[in-house]
Amino acid sequence: VRAKNATLHYADLLDGDIAGLIGDVQPTHLLLAAWVTKHREFWESPDNDGWLAANVSIAERFFAKGGRRLVFAGSCAAYDWSDSILR
């Protein structure tokens, strides 16, 4: 999909092949919108740890390939609510 100066790429972020896509495309900007969003499950889903690990891995690969700008869009469950700055 192409929109002005942007090209969208869709991938299964948990399948481990995202490194290949990042290497092939060598994006300068990346928007990651990946997290558990199912109502009532996202707070304590066991999948949260997997998504966290995937996001960290993707970020590392993105910057290693010369990426300049990364934006994460997750859910409120991604934050440590015990930190007083978030209350």
C-alpha cells in the first residue's frame, strides 16, 4: 500500500522473520502498533511478555539497520502503573 511518501508493510511480528523485512526494506521510520487488546485479557495476558520481547527485538534491529524514528503505540497495560508519574 502506498500513501504519498509512505509504504506500508504488514508482517507477523511474532514469527521471527521481521529482521529479514527490516533488512530488505531498511526503513528510516517505523510505527509499531502491537500489543494484546482483547477486552479484560490485556491487563494480565501471558502474551504480554512475548509482545514486549518482540517489540524490543524489532527496535534493536530497526536501529541497527540505520532506522531514525520509532513510535510505539501500545495499550495502557504496557506501563508500570506503580510509577507515581503515571497516576
